[in-house]
Amino acid sequence: MQNIKLNNGLEIPQLGLGVWKADNGQEAINAVHWALEAGYRHVDTASIYKNEEAVGRALKTASVPRKDVWLTTKIWNDDVRAGRTTTALDEALVRLKTDYIDLLLIHWPVDGYLAAWREMERALTAGKVRAIGVSNFMEEHLTDIVEQGETMPAINQIEYHPYLVQSDAIGYCDTHDIGITAWSPLMQGNFKDEPLFAGIARTYGKSPAQVILRWCLQNDIIAIPKSTNQGRIQENADIFDFELSEEHMIAIDELERGQRFGPDPLDFDF
Ligand code: NDP
């Protein structure tokens, strides 16, 4: 596993398992266990995924110690709006059966995010979280946090894949040394419709999904592909033994077309 050093000095594994849509039972437990067996040391959940209990159970019963796994969760919009970030974090800690979170994110930039950020800064001081960050924050939201907060976000987790690289948000984050995590790196499965990936994949004896994840890694992006299938969980981790050529990196870069598979952070209603 390869790590990326964050602006707070911590190292985050560059590949993680996303568990959105995994059910709060054996499905999520198996996915986390298979991922740890395949070498993943990073799991990405959120309170809105309603599977923190299963993720917590999986980590408790895993052969890998809790301290060796990077655990990310997120504060949901209703909690941010209601000013109950600290309470929501305490509830998440109980569900996850742990006494600390490695990375706590504000899930979306909804009203109240600055007050939520201050609560998260207090949680950092209290040792309930090791790092704090944001998700789906565009430049205007990041500026508020950077100018009015005391702690620089460690991470901004945004939609990122070959059809959507969000260069404005990434440029801002690069300037402020904020790491980027790609959500939906596999385009929610829609990569199968793009023939370029299969063509490049054949050159390396790899799969299209592995090519896309490798492209993320070589762009210094943290990727959290979701799968609940053991074979695909293993496949998505088998990306550290090859390197895409500059020509192939550029060919994938050229696919960018501003296409989202998820909501737009500047226009959403939840
Ligand atoms: P992904 O881009 O990771 O795609 C997941 C889909 O691709 C699933 O249908 C999965 O099916 C399929 N898949 C996975 N691996 C392969 C493979 N090797 N070959 C073929 N198909 C494959 O989508 P997500 O939207 O789930 O994003 C990943 C994670 O990002 C989420 O789980 C979540 O943790 C996070 N996220 C965060 C958001 C935020 O607002 N911060 C928003 C959305 C996601 P199967 O399971 O059957 O393998």
C-alpha cells in the first residue's frame, strides 16, 4: 500500500474501500474483511450510509489492528444545519465501536459549515479525531474555512474521475496543500461505456478499472472505489505493480468533459 503525507504530517493510504450502498450487515462486514485481506488499510463511510455499525463490527473482528486502519466518516447535512456536529460525532464513535476517527469530514457545504468546522477543531484538540477535512467544497466554501478557521482542512473529498477532474477546486487545494480524495473514481461503474480504458488496459495486461485507479494514483489523488464483491475488491487493489506511460496519462486526461455522476456542490437540495 502506498501512502500520501497530509498537511498535518499524517500519512493516509492512497487507496481506500468506499462502502456507500453496502448494507448495514454481512455485506459491509464481508467487504471490509476482504479489503483488509487484500491489503487495504483505509475505509470510507458516512453516517448517511447507515452502515457505520457494520463497519465498526468488521473492524472489531478483523485480524488487522484498529490502529493500522485509516477510518473516515462524515457529518451529515442535517447535523451540520442543526449545529449538532459534536453530538453526531459522539454517536458515530459509538456506532463505529471506536474511540477515535482518523478523518472526519463535513459531508456537503450546507448552512452552518463554519460552526461545524469549529466543533471539529475542538474534537481534534480533544483527540476524538486525528484529522479533519471537508467534502464537496468548492473554492468559495474552502475560502471561508481557510480564512476563518484555525486548522487547514487535511482533505477535500470530491467527485473525481476521467470525465470530471474539477481543476478549479483542485488548483485551490494544491495551493493550500489540501489533499484530494476522489469519490466515484470508477464513475459509479459507468467506465464500461468508454472504449479507451479497455484499449489501454490490454497494453498492461490490466483491467479498465485498474487503469482508472492507477491514473488517480499517478495524479497524487487518494481513491476510494466501492465494491462489495471479493474479486473486484482484490482487483481494485492490484494497481501497485505497473505504471501508466505519460502518453496514456494524457490520453485519459483528454477525456475530461465536466460530466458528473453525482450532485453538483453548487446546486443541490438535500
Ligand atoms: P465507484 O466509482 O467507486 O463505483 C462503484 C461501482 O462500480 C459499483 O457499482 C461497483 O459494483 C462497481 N465496481 C467496483 N469495482 C469494479 C471493477 N473492478 N469492475 C467493474 N465494476 C466495479 O462509486 P461510488 O459512488 O460508490 O464511490 C466510491 C465511494 O466514494 C463511495 O462508496 C463512498 O465511500 C464515497 N462517496 C462519497 C461521496 C461524498 O459526497 N463524499 C459521494 C459518493 C461516494 P460492485 O460493488 O458490484 O463491485
